[in-house]
Amino acid sequence: MHILQPKHTKLKPDELQILLKKYNISVSQFPKIKAEDPSVPESCAKGDVLKIERKEEDKIITYYRVVA
């Protein structure tokens, strides 16, 4: 992983369920990221949800994407 690349982490099933309840959404409503994207961890398959953490000055901004 390159130093400028944001951290990509695969969510565990229990973390995913908490996230889905918190925002009252389904997995299909997440933005998509292609499985061939170089930043996607090798252990990910289609349908997995990734947590992307990007540093902005003093805080960390979190994004979520589903592998398509």
C-alpha cells in the first residue's frame, strides 16, 4: 500500500449489521468499487463492504463502498 493511498478495510459481518441498522439501508445502496481496483484487498469478494479511512488534516473521514 502506498503512503498516499487511504486505508481500505473489509468489514466483519457484525460490523456490517451495526452499520446497516445505524443508517437504515441495505448493502445494495452503498456506492460501488470494482473488484479489480488496485486498492481493494485481495481477500475481498463481490458483495463485501469496505471501510475507507482518509486523513484530512486533524481528522479521519470514513467512506463505505461495496465490492462489485
